[in-house]
Amino acid sequence: MERRRMLDRLFPARYDFHAMLREQADQTVRGVSSFLAWLEQGDLSEPTELMREEQNADDIRHIMEDRLMESFTTPFDRQDIYQLSRQVDYILNYCLSTAVEMKAFEVYPDDVIMLMANTLMEGVKELARAVRLIESDHLQAESMIADMRRWEREIESIYVHAMAETFRHKDPVTILKDREIYHHLRDAGKALSVTLDIMHRIIVGIP
């Protein structure tokens, strides 16, 4: 740890990676909010605003990756910064995949999709709050992690119960369509869970 402090004094941080992670987390909240707004329209129109928000999130991530390559020192392990950013990015990627395939397969929003999406939104909002605390109060951020895991567990539970109902009551084509859409939202929940694992590893390493 002393060696790290010495390196920080010799080579001051060139970029504010805490700020970049906060920006990406906040952008992800905006993206998932846009996804929810698209679902609430219910007309399977082109998800133009969601595409725009997802591209903005990609741009933030790419800039961060470029700056990681240029930086001699980072506030914590650069691989953890990269992995955290990548997993956060997956959340919005899965939302966009859900919207694109719903439009293509003509799957209209149902109660399951709305419940999974709203649960994801709650998890992402809490994630953004925790990311904002890593620099200023990492112990508070750490205390939020266990509570945030409930959102992924809830998404998983919704998925399992919904698929059980689908297999009992729907025709094979509808089963395939529903499973594809539900699974994307389940994957978004899993990306949230992996993000929390990485965040916990980062916080544990903060002196």
C-alpha cells in the first residue's frame, strides 16, 4: 500500500476515473429509464431514444478505456475499472436487445416484462447511488451491496415463475418468443449482479 502511495505522489492521476464511472452509471439510469418509457408506449415503435442513450453509454465507456491505456496510475486496479465499466455496459446492451427483438418478433409488453424492467430500474438506480459513494464514503457503498443483490434475485424469481406459466399455458411459438425476451432481461439482472461483485472487490481493496 505504501508503494502505491509513493507511485501516486510520483505520477499524479491524469484522469478522474471515479467521475467517469459515475457518469457511466448515471447514463445507464437514463438508458434504462428510456427503455421503460418505450415499453410503456406499448406500440413496438423503433426504440430510437433508447438507441441514442445506449450509444452515449458506449461512448463514455470507450473514452474510459482509452484513458485507462494512457494512465500510469489509477485509483484502484485498472482491470477492475475495466470490468466494472464493461458489466455496467452489458445492462443497457441487454435492454436494447430486448427492445429490438420485441419489435422484430412482435412481442408486446406484458406484466412480466414490465415487472422485470421496473425491478431492473430500481437496481440500476441504487447502483448509481453506490458508485457515487465509492470515492467519498466507500463503507456506505459497501453496506448497500447486500441490499442491492435482492433486485437480481427478484428478477431471477420473476423469470422462473413466468417461464413455468408460459410452458403450462402457451403454444410452442409463443414460448420461444417469450423465453427469448425474458432471458435478455434476466441477463441484464445477472450483469447487475456481476457488477456488484466487482464493486465489492474494489471497495475491499480501498485502504
